Amino acid sequence: MANVVQDIENNIANDAPRPSQQPEAGETKVRSRGRGGGGDGGGDGGGGGGGGGGVVVVPRPGSEQNGQATRVVESEEEEDEELTLKYGAKHVIMLFVPVTLCMVVVVATIKSVGFYTQNDGQRLIYTPFPENTETLGQRALNSVLNATIMISVIIVMTMVLVLLYKYRCYKVIQGWLFLSSLLLLFFFSFIYLKEVFKTYNVAMDYITLMVIIWNFGVVGMICIHWKGPLRLQQAYLIMISALMALVFIKYLPEWTAWLILAVISVYDLLAVLCPKGPLRILVETAQERNEPIFPALIYSSTMVWLVNMADTDQPRKNSTGNSASATSVEAQPESQAIAGPAPLSPAEDDDGGFSSNWVGQQEHQLGPLQSTDETRREIQQMPSARPPPIDDDDEERGVKLGLGDFIFYSMLVGKASAAASGDWNTTLACFVAILIGLCLTLLLLAIFKKALPALPISIFFGLVFYFATDNLVRPFMDQLALHQFYI
């Protein structure tokens, strides 16, 4: 590295103190500039930065170096606070909009379509005990048994999903989610459209209806399980969450539904926060593998694709392909995966390529390699050939919410709307309570900066607001209206 030693000697010679170039008190002298972190650089030439050519500052008497460092730290803290406020509010809006849309779809359907509120005696296989009993105690016992069976099924299915994901059984999970989406997008969508057309007295033949269902289902399967526009994928996830919530509202008995909402919140709290909780294991495993969770399970504000994108030149940060394809790509030698220069000889590898032959060849072509102030100034003024860095913070700063949270939020508001009273005050109270709980959950997420359960706070507030409004506020408002008192 003879040229480096010669460059240091020239710098020392050029930076010798001269009477005409003596800096005044309070000034600082910068020897070289470059990108990367500056080290603890003192006055010697070896005080380089951590990332390459750093800024070496020679302090002079009366310098304001400490004040400048303090101002830099303060400006960085202000930028962090601005980013936190910006993306905090953005995250709230990103989640409020889809949650509101899902609950609006459910409430509008409950208020207009009588199919989802009428009791025709049909129940889910997970709730075999009826609630139309003679005694109140028997009804309470049956609701507890139904809720126990339902929660047990949810726990077992969650553990099976976590085990499949942990042992990389991606094909099984994809098939499972594929069948679930197929059932929701085709069968339940057909029932929903048929009841809506029947309610509004819209005449339509079965062939046209089948064509509509076919296009709706196929596009949804492509957007959810393959690739598609982000807004369309989000719309389909909201729609299947609303359909699932409507199924629960119709086929779950009333007391069983309220008990399930209370118990599922406690289970969500334990499953996410406990060290051996299944949902925590699932999230930590996905983070260790640098893989996003399957898009059919998670609503994301950024694009999530389940297949590897073969038409991109750069590797993605979160590849979600199967383990076999990912291993094959990683196992390829770099000379086969990326077309690069010819391999260097072992002698050239030892000195990083700056061998004596290379130095001699460069001096023969370009002359003596010496660095002066003029050459450094010219090089610094030359435009950079590298493209500007792409700011992908907006793409990476995405918020994710499980579809189960959408389902149970909408189920709570729908049950409040489909209750015997069916009062709009109760429905709006539950709606506001869920949004307040979601906002508090996002606040805790910004504080603890780790995955948190989204159900407990919102469902707790929703249940409290429902029973308080239905049993206290609604009778009070009815009495005010009856006696024509206005507040």
C-alpha cells in the first residue's frame, strides 16, 4: 500500500503550519471529507471513521465543538419525535379505516337483511347445547359449555398452525388457508348475495349470479394468495372478515357469543404475551426467519405477496417462498447466481486487489498516483455516479392486524345491533369503544415496540359500553323521550 503511505506524507507536508495560513481562534480545520461515520479522530492521520473516509477535525482554542455536537443530538431527537408523531397518526388512520369499514358492512347487513338475525334453530357444530331452556341456570350452563368447546377448538387449531409453521409445512398451511378462502369467497358470498337480492327484491337468474360469484371469487383468490393491487387485497380481506363475522352472529347463541368474546380476549392476551404462547411463538419464528406471516391471516397496510417475485433484480427483504426454493437460491454459488467479474488469484485476494502489479499497471497508465489538495477538491466536486438512495420507510413502516381481530370487533358491534333492543345508541357506543381500545393498543405498541394483542382492551371497552348503555343509558333516554324532557 505504498500510495497510501505517500498520500499521508504529502498531507503532513501540506498541512504544516504557515504564517499566512494560520487559522483564527475559534475555527476548526477539516482535513478530508467523506461519507460514513467519523471516528474519535484526533490530530493524527490515523483517526479514521467507522465507515471509510471520515471527517478528521483538528480542534483549536475556543472551538464550539461541544455545542455543535449538542445541536446535532437535539436535531436528531426532534426528527425522531416528528417521525413518531407522523407514523403514529398514520398508523391510527391506517387501522381505523379498515376496521370501521368492516363494522359498517356488518351493521348495515344486520339492519337491512333479516336472514342474519332470525333464529331458525340452526347452530354450529361447535355449539351443540341450546339456550332456549326453561331455567336461567340451565341456559347459563349451556352457554359456558358452548364457549368452552369453541375456545378449545380455537386453541387446538392455533397450536396446529404454529407447529406446521415451525416445521416449515408451508404447503399444508397454504392448502388449509386456500380451502378456507375458497369457502368464504364462493359459498358464503353466494348466500350473502342471494339474501341481499331477496331482501331488496332484485330479480336475477342463477347463471348471472354464478358468473358474478365466479369472477368475485377468482379475483379474490388471486389477490389474497398470489399478487394483486394492494387496495383490492385489503378490500377482499375486509370482506371475508365481515362474512365470517356475519356467520358467527347468525349461528352463535346470544349468551354464548358474549361469553366467547370475553374468553377470547383473555386467551389472546395469554397467547401473545406469555413466553410459550402460541401466537408469540408464531411471531418470533417469523421474525427469526425474516418472513412475513401469510397474507390470508394478516391485514397489512403494505404489500404482502406469498410467492417469490422472479421479475425483480434485487432480492427482497422478506421473501415468503417455500423453504425448498429459498434454500436453492441461497445455496447457489455467487458466480452462478450473479454475473460478476472473473475470480481473482489467491495472491490478489490476500491484499484486497491492490497488489504491486496493480499499482505498477496504474502508474504506467495514469502516471504517479499522488493525492493533492487540487485533485481531492476536483474529485469532491464531481457528480456521483451512484443513484440516489430510495427511501422505502413508507413501504416498510406498515401496520399489521390479524383478521381475527376484525372478525371479533365486527361480531361485537353486530351482536349489539342485532340484540333485542337494537338501539343505535348501543351500537354507536360499542363502535366508539372499539376504536378507543384500538387507539390505546397502538399507543402501547409505540411504547413497548413489540407485538401486542389487539383484542383485550377493545373487547373489554366494548362489553362495558354495551351493557352499560343497554341497561342504563337506553332506559334513561327512553324515559326522557316518554316525558318529553330535553337535555
